[in-house]
Amino acid sequence: MNSVCTFPPFLIRFSLRILLLVGSLGIALPVLAQLPPHLPFHLTQAGWQESGVANEDLLRVIGATCRVMAAQQDASGAIIDPYLKREHQYATPYFAFAVGVLLDAGAGNELKEAGILAMEHSTLNFSNGTKSIPDEHGEFFISPLTHALKLYEDHVDNARHDRWTQRMKTPLSAVMQNFDGRINNWRTYAMKGEWSRAGKGLREKAGATEFIEKAWNEYSQRIRIVNDRYNLYQDWSSDPQSLAVEAVGRGNLLALAMEGYDGPSSGEILSAVKNGTHTSLFLQAPDGQAPPNGRTDNHIFNDVLYQLAFDVLAEDAWKQGNHYLAGQYRRAANLAFRSILRWQRTADPWAGSFFITKNWFEPGDRIGYQPASQWGNYSGAIVQHLAEAYLSRKSAIPEKPAPAELGGYAFEIDDRFGAFFANAGGFQVMVNLRGASVPKYGLSWTPLGTVRMIREGWDGRLGPADGEHELKRGNTVDLVSGSGDRVDRYRPQSGISFGPEWMENEHWVRIADLPANYQGEAEIHFVHPLLVRFTIHYSYVTGRGGPFFSQEFILTPDMLVTRLKSAQDIPFGLTVPLLENDGRPLSTQITNEMAHTGYTDQGDRQYFIALNEQVRIDTGATSIQSTYGWLQPVRFETSEPSTDLLVYPRKSGELEATALRRGFRWTGGGFETPLASVGASHYIGEKLAGGEGKSLDLDGDGESEVVFDKSCLFVLQMENGLVQAVETDREVDLEYRGKTYKLSAYQPLQINHRLQE
């Protein structure tokens, strides 16, 4: 399906929101932050297709996971965590709600009795107060059980339903442990739940409004999201902030707003969560993944939270008449849904359910887990939020290419998160400008350096899809010669990301090793939907001292070329994290000039290709286990002034990496390869071309085939060497093949070659 669209742009680049005087002191605070800078182009490669995700697909996944959860249910109705051997947190009410959604949709009848038993158990626990609620997570019970009452109304007798309803009137003070202490995202669960109860007549509206307003204005919820640069939710539970937990707080506030909250702060809440969710469109990876970073990152339910928010705002935009934006939200939601299927288990008795984190390791090994990460609660979170997403999907909304597939942006989010995102033509790069130097649960969740390189339509697990920073690597055990005694030898902390590595005190040090001493600074040079140029500068920020590095990036839809330089005359190289095992061994290979990995030799593969004439590839460092799996540190070194590397996420059937390397040639403003020609401000590929200027020579014969009457940013959709469609950022006249075309800003124009001939 062709992606050409003639809708007007839905954002103004670098738009800023107004300031409002608030509070008795008259302090000026931003009501809304700015929107992410981007270019609102519409053209993708010819052949872009809708995902084909249907509402029934969500039901099938919910049902498959619920059947596995039902197998863990005890006689009381509790869902027993198979690893903890007890009921944990909110697994049971989330299961009850999900089953209710299945029943309401005419599916899952075999789960009906299990769902009813779970409702009986959870409502009883709720009515008995916080000490009867597993792990004192009463806030999490309110919304799912409240909405489940309606879902089960036709499936139980009136007496039982009335009993459940009465139980759900239990006052918040009885079910919310540490009432004044839980002020991070936990309070947003109570805000969402209390408004749900007010809407169902389970508590008085005035009291619910009072609680929500106090939580928003006095218990820090407002400042967490309103003061953020792009209205992302700051949980304040890790440093840098968690982009995983961000989606939790923002998602709950979005639910509150979408359920029609009409208190005094309703307008401000609605504006903030809509702006923040729009921002998250640009944080999503082209393969549908939510961004990593911070506690609880790289959990499967992170992607489901993104899906839910996108589905909700797809419906909202559709109702408002913004059908193009609605289509982008629906597409982003479907990308997120398809993303999680890669971690759906296939072996009995777990078939149909999911791993908890993004790997295939035995869940009992707890790879990438925080203390709260358990099978029961996070399996429950997956089905709960998928069920909410299903309920939100009321309209048949045609998909439009998501921002993550279009590209054309580069920006840094709030300093408290400390991350930089760039995307050209659906190839995303994410760089952590700060690393975690303060442990959270004894873990360092955010490694300094480049942690994500993912291309649309390609298996983003091969990435790297994240890095790792170990605060301690544990003890290794040696056998002392002659005695047989076991002696522990401590290994120091170590980190890995795609970034500089250098020799210090006769030891190699990686940038991810030093989050307390180093930081990155992003410098953006050029931004176009098909070409983004930027530099990350790494410098020390403490009295420790150390070398200074600049890493230049040339990002295109097909590949990434990077050049690492140091201001000091020291031995240095570029670290590549090579995924070698994610619970299953990958097919990896390292030669004299490249390293690559993939799940099969015939499928998608990630290639890291040296561009230096003289290069040494070192593989002597110990592998590090990240959330995704074992990462082998591969260091590219050279005696030349810079370390130059080409990153090629090769899709199955595309040009072989060896041919790409043989055909690579540096040019004055960029480089040429058999796949594409890249200049200082233009990109020419087989299916797409574009840049900034008044003309473009498409075939390299010295004559410009495309000529505009004024300088502009432009994108060309190509097929067999001919321009099929064109889009510009302003009103211009185009001369192409002897014919003049008039274009309006951001209005793609199809070229009919039959009429032209």
C-alpha cells in the first residue's frame, strides 16, 4: 500500500506552549512543554503496508496468557506465582479483569469460573483492607475490579454481584497502605481508581475530586509531568529517570483524563498527558519497542503500556477529526503489539504466555529483574493492559506511517532522563548522555553511551537494543594449585555500550564503566527525513580527569556510519556490544574486518564493518549479561587518527555485507555505497532520495534531474530510477523531465508518468 497522503502537518516544528501564572505566589510555570522537533513529512518507501493487526489478535493473546495463569489458580481463587509459591501483588484482580473482557467479547468461556473465583477472592481481600491485600497493593486493585463489575454482570447471580459491588465501596484509607507516603506513580493508580469508582457510583464524586486535586497539586503529581521538557512523567525513583516507569505514571493519568475527569485541574492534566504521549511516538523504536533506561526497563509490559496509550489517543484523535494523527497512533499501537510477540513462550506448560523481560532465559534466573519483577504480577500487567487496549479500540482506523518509521528528527529529552534520540527514514539511534551512578535495588539500569540502533522492518533485538552496566560482576572461583582450596577472586564493575574505549593505567576502560565521571553532549548538524548528522561529545565531569572523545554519526535509512576521534594521543577504540545468546545461542561471526550476529544465517543480521584500512578487532574481554542476553564486547582499533565503522542492519535478501564494504567509498561530503549515495545534505537510495537545496543529480551524471525554483527540504519516492512522488517543506515549483509541477508544503504529489509521456 502506498503511503502518500495529502493531509496537512499536525505539528509545528519547534512549537512552544504558553506560560501561565499559577499559585498564590504568582510563580510562572509552564503549562505545557515544547513538542519534539521534527519534520512532518509523509512519504515512506513505496510498498509500505498496514500491519494487519486485528482486535481479535489481542483477544487471542489475552486468552492464551490467561489460560496459563488459570493453571496457577488455587482453590480460593488466588493466582499463585509459580516461582514465589504465593499470591503476589495484583496478579489476581488483573487476571479477573482480563477474563471479564474476554467474556464480554464472547470469548474465553472456558475461563469463566476461574474469572468468577478470582473476582470473589480479590473483592473479599479488598473489603478486608490493606493487610489482606497481597503485598499491600490496594491502589492497583481499584480500577480493574471496578470496571470488572460490569463485565461480570451477566455471568453471576444478583446476590453475588451485589456483594462484590458493596465490597468495592471500601474507603481508600482502608486499602491504601502508607497513605501519605506513596507519592510516585503509585498515587496515580489511586487517582485513576477513585475516579473510576466515582463514575460507577461506588464513592462520592466530591471526595474523589478532592483526593485527585490534592494528589495533583500537593502530592507532586503535577510537577512531575508539567515541568518536564516534553511532558514525560518523572517517577523520581532512579537517576537518570526511568523511561519504563514514565509510561506507568503517564498512562494512569491519561486513563484518568480519558474517563472524563472534570475537576479543576482536568484541562491541565489532559493537555500534559496528550503532549507527553505524543512525545513518546518519537521515543518508540521502529520495531515497536518502548525505550530502555531506568528501573524495570526492557520488561514486556513496557511495550504494552505504549500500545495502550497509543490506542487510547488514536480513538481521541479520530473523534476530533484528525484522522492522519489517529492513523499514526493506531500504527504505533500495532507496532508495539507485534513487538511483544517475539517473547511469547512456545513450550508447554507455558505456551502462549510471555517471558517477563526481553529474553528467553528461564524466568527463575531473573535476568534484568527488579525486586518487584515476578511472573504473577507482570503476567497480570500484560493481560490487564492488553485488555484495556482492546476495550479502547472502538473505531476502524486506517494506519498511517508512525514517526518511528518516517524519521526526520533528532532531539534530547529532559536532563533528568538524559537521553538523545535520532531517526532517519526509520533507522533509530538512542544515546544515553548520562549513565546511572546511583544504584537502584543494587543495579545500574542506564549505561552511558549509544544503547539502541534499530531499523524499521528488521529484528531490533540484534541492535544493540540496550547496553549494560554492572555495579559488580560477582566473584569468580579459582582452585589454588596443590591445595584444592576454593578461593574467591572479586571482579570489578564493568559496563558496555556502543562507544569509546581507551587504555588507562595499562587497562582498557569503556565509557559505560564511568557513569559518575563522564557524560555526553549532543550536537546536531543536519536533520532531514532521510539523513541525520550529529556528534556525541564525551567529556569528564569530575576532578578525576580523562580523555575527550567526539563520535560523529551519519544516519540514513539503510545504514549508520560513525567516526570516533580523541583529542588526546592515546590508544583508543570503539566498543561494539555483540548479542551472542539471549537464552538461545545466536549465530555470530568475527572476521578481520567485521563482526556480525543474527538468529539464523539466512534471516536478519546486524553487521559492524570496519572502514579503516588498518584495523584490529579484539575479542578478549569477558561477555556481560544484559537484559537482552549475553553481550560480547568487541573492540575495533586502528593506528589511524579515527576509528571508522559502518553499522548495517541487513534484512534477509538485501545486499551482502561483503559487497557493501567492497563498494564503500568516502567522498568530499559523505560516502557512496552500492545501496546509497550520501552527501553533506542529501541522500540518494534505490527507493527514496532527498535533501536540502534547489536540485539533485539522481544518477551521478553531473546533470540535475530534479530542479526546484527555490531552496527547500524535499523527499522523493523512487521506483526503477524514476520519481513517483515528491514532498517539500514549502510551496515550490518542481521541474522534472521537462514538466513543471506546483507543490504545497507537506503535501505529497504523485507523478503520473503515463500522462507525462
